[in-house]
Amino acid sequence: MILRRVTLRTRLFYLAAAAFLPVALISGIGLFALVHQHRQQYERAGIELARALATAVDAELQRSISVLQSLANATTLDRGEIERFYEVTRRVMQQNPSWLTVILADPRGRQVSNARFDFGDALPPIVERESFERVVRTAQPVIGSLARGPGTQLAVPLRVPVIRAGELRYVLTAAVKPDGILEIVNRQRVPSDWVVSVFDTNGMRVARSRQHREYIGTGPAPSLEALMRKGGDEGAGITQVLEGESVYTTYSRSHESGWTVAIGIPRSYVEVAALRSLIVYGGGLLLSIGLAVLAALIVGRGIARPMAELGAAARALGRRERLELPHTPIGEIRQVADSLAVAADERARGEAEREQLLEREQQARAIAEAANRSKDEFLAMLGHELRNPLGAIANAAQLLGAADEETRAHARSVIGRQVQHLARMTDDLLDAARAMTGKVVLQRQPLDLAEATARVLSTLRASGRTGQRRIVQALAPAWVDADPTRIEQIVGNLLGNALKFTPEGGTITVSVAREGDETLLRVADTGIGMTPELAARVFEAFVQGARPLDRSQGGLGIGLTLVRRLAELHGGSAAAQSEGEGRGSVFTVRLPAIAPPAAARGRALAPGAMPARDVLVVEDNDDARETLRRMLELAGHRVRVAVDGAAALEAVHAAVPEIALIDIGLPKMDGYELARRIRADMQDRRPFLVAITGYGLPEDRNRSREAGFDVHLVKPVDSATLAEVLERR
């Protein structure tokens, strides 16, 4: 037979518990009975209070009915002097501030006078017809249900018949405001954390002591409704108020009006007295048990402590820690302690050799992991940087088959320029593994940082990546001795980061300026911002903030790392600031400034014309606008171009084109606004409007259609699709 081991301290505890268990059991039963008694007392008191409140509400309603009955006996009604009666009702309303209005109506429900309106005005129909028809049917006063009048204000109709010569002549109604009922509740001085609600015969809430205006006109909470449904005219129970708090609830339903008053008492009120008793009796019981346990511990400590120290020494041996052997006169315990000391010495010698082997293995693993991380960093950078401009190459490739040598030459120039850019990027990516050690070769030349930034912004707008964000730019000429491709990488990564973390409708501010011996590039956004911890580490490789599961703000976490490293290779620096999450971010790159060179080359677009349809191209990106113009001219169309919405409106007013191809992402005035303006100005003479955008979702197409576009094309647009659209005109 296997016996379960029990410590000496546990057996002493069992002994003390056996002595106090009967006392604890009896005390628990007594405490339970005490709590139950206090709860019953509060339930009885709550029902009495609810009954008193219901009586007070009935008294107020009956007082108002008595006033109405006095009005119903007015002699002005006998003589048919309705206007004089109307003046009397206006004076009576001033004496009864809880009344919203007084209405006199004939038995068919047509209002004859209404104290809320000027006499003679057109009056609305009767509200809450059920109580009105009951007065007509029974010729007795009726308390109606809460209803919303023509002015959207809630009120309770009190109706009395106006009888002359045994015949019902009129029905007189006073619309009582719920605030009047609330005032009755407030006069009872119920504690502020209690909840009192008054419900009409239909169960609609007429008044509530807490958040009266939010819950007026609503029904009872589900738990209260269930309690009233099964409890009869009076009852009590635990329910939940509308705010979710659990309360002891009592209610009473008036036999006269049929209205119900419910009172929610916080459970703390009910349970506080029982809690005091519980603290006193239970505390005394626990103190007694504690003293008994303490005595048992003191007695057993002299025996249990050396045994516990011996067990701790055995566990320390298993954890390879220093042994703390017990000092005791008990011979058996000392013998076991000496044996543990010998075993510890033997194990220490074996562990020393094992630690040496483990250290060598960990060093080898660290070297392998570092090599693997280096490979991952290189592949991540490669995947991140190869997603670059292919749109211009795709458009130019379509122009290579054109008959016009000038167009083919331009297309070859575009392709050559972009291929050269990609080739240099590939060379740079192959050197990425050496970027952190400063071995990347920079091809420096004098460069206007403002112009380079403007080119990157133009590319982003042409690609549609800016979306509905507001781009504010303050670009002052500032020259640096830098590698143009690397500088565009810095600008592109900073702007891409701002676009990624700034929602639609946000603002991105890009500024370039010279400060002393430094040129500053600053990109500020109103996006999601950063925590101080993230801002301090945001330039480290692969450091990112929290991301949603769909990775809509994803990336590999190397863009900003490359920004800082490239800035450092140029002799500059990069910094990030944020006032916290949801408050945007500011990224600043500082580069050594140089004097501007003697001259800078400009650019011009070669015009061309070919008779056919009159086409207006509205596009702010130079390459996209030029390639689209040449494509249309090769097809034999007459083409005019505009770089923004204002220029496009001038061109349309000067000569209405047959077709207008409009980029949505225009500066200042976007394509949607431009289309609406053209439709409003031209009306029947408007051109055929074609939207060209990078957004192709159904909601984007709906937005284009609502703005007035006839066709919605998604970039890149090939010549076949464009020809098909032009033929539809």
C-alpha cells in the first residue's frame, strides 16, 4: 500500500483546522442568514418607497386632471367663445409649468384650439389617438401614454370630456412634459447613485433619475421587464440597469393610473450591513485560526526547518548552485548533508568540461546565425529596391513601333534612361552588403536637392501613389555634392514612408532649405506617428512599428536604414521625431551644402500636331504627358496639353475639345473637381471626359461617374484600349 506523503507542517495545520472547523461552519451559516435578513429588509423598504413614489405620481396626474375638469366647466365654452377660452388656457399653462400645451378638440379629433399655437393658426392632428378615442367612447378622464408631438417633443396626454346637456361637445387635453414627472421623482431626494424610473401603461419610460434625456421614451431593461412580467403589481429582485450595473430592484404598479415606478438600489447599500457583520465575525474567526496555525508553525519549525534546508540543498545541487547545508544536531540529517557535499564536488568537475563544450557550440551557432542574417538582409534589400519605375518603360515600348522617327527616338531615350537607372540600382544593390561598412562607391556631382525632390514628387503623383493626401512643398534651391541616384533613393524612401503611414485626407509637407553650411531635407506628415521607443530605433535595420495582419503598411524595414546610411556616406545625418502615436512624424536629413554651379540645363517639350480629333491631355507628370501626346499624334489626332486643372479650364474655354483625357491626381484642383467644373461651364457643349488614374476599385469608378466622367481608365493605358475609347466618342 502506497501512502501519500504529508509534511509535518501540514499535519499540524490539519490539527488546528479540525478544532476550528465546526466553529467556522456555524459562523458561516449565521452570516448567510444575516445577509438574507438584510436583503429582505431593503426589499421591503424599497417596495414601500416605490409605492410612495407611485402615489405621488398619481397625485400629480390627478391634480392636472382636476385642473382640466375645472377648465372643461368654463362658461366660455357654453357660449362658443373659443378665443376667450384659448386665452384662459394660456394663463392656466403659466400656472402649470409642467404642461407642454392645452388642446381643445371636437369628438372627431379636429383641434379647435392649441395653446402652443397662435389662435387661428392651422393646427396639427391629434397625437396618441387611442386615449382620445377612449374618452370619446367612455366620456371619462383618461391618462394617455407617452407620445411624440408634432414638434418632436415627448409628452403624456391627460384627457377629460367636455359635456353639455348630456352630450360630448369637446375633449380637453393637457400634454404633460416628462420633466414634470421627473421633478416629482427628484423631490423624493433619493440618493444620487440609486436609479428611479417611471413607466406608463405601455411600459414606456416617462422619467428616469439618471440620464433622463438619453433614455426617455425607451422601454425597461430586459431583466427589469422580465421581473415585472412575472412579479405582479409589486415585486423585487436583482436586475441590471441600462448602464450595465447590477442592482437590487423594487417596483410598484399603481391601480389608479396603471403606471409603474421601479427603484434600483446599488448592491453595496444592501450588502454593506452584512459586510460589516461579516468583517467582525469573520475577522475574529480568521484571527483565531491564524493564531492556532502560528502556534503550530512555531512548534514544528525546530523540526521542519533543518529538513527544509536539506531539501533546498538537494534542489540547489540539481540547479548547479552553491550548497547551503543545514546546521543541526540531528545526526541523520548531517550525514545526508555530507553526502550531498561530496556529490556536488563530483558534479562540478563534470559540469566544467560540459560548459567548455557548450561555449564552443554557442560561438559556432552565433557565427552561423550572423551569416544567415546577413543573407536575409541582402535579399530583403534586393526585394525592396527592385520595385521601381517600370511604367515609363512600358509606355515607351508601345511607341517603338511608330512610323515617326522622332517618336521612336524619344521612346528609345526614355527606355535607355530608365534601363540605365535600373542598371545602376542593380550595381548598388549588389554593393548593399557593404553599405553598412561604407564601401559603397558614390558617383558625386553638383545637385540641386530641391530639383531632385521635385522629380521624385512628380513621379509619385504620376504613379497615383499620393492618392487623396495633400502634398505641401516648400522647395528652395539648395545644392549638394551628391550621387543623384542615391539622393533620389533617400527622398523616395522618406516620401514612401510618409505615404504609407499617412491616411487619405492627411497632409505631407516636404521642404528643402539651406541652413548655414548644411542643406536640410525635411518630410513631415500627419500620419499615425510613433512611440518614443520606436522613434529612437526607427533607423535600425528591420525595425518596424505594429502592423495589421493584411500588411497594408508593410515593408521589410530597410528603407529608413538605407536613408540614414546613405546620408552618412554623403557626410550627413538623418533623424526622426514624433510627439506620439496619432500625432504624425518628422524625418530630417542633413547634408553638407555647396555653392550652386555656374549654370543648369533646362528642359523643353517638343510640340507636334496631326489633324484628326481635338484631344486635350491633362497630366502633371512630364514623361507620362509627353508619351501620351506622342501616342495620340501618331494616331492622327490634334493634341493640346495642360499640366494642371486651372490650365485645363483655360484651354477648354479657349476651344472646346472633342475629348479630354484627365489625370485624377492633379495638383491644386484634382481631376474630379475639374470634371465637375467642365460639366457646369460647358453644359451641352462639354467634351467627352475620360478619367486616367491608378485607382481601379468599384468605388473609384463610381466616384468618377458621379464627377461627370464618361469613361474610367486605369493606368497604364495601352494604345489599343485608348483607341477603343476614342472610337466610342
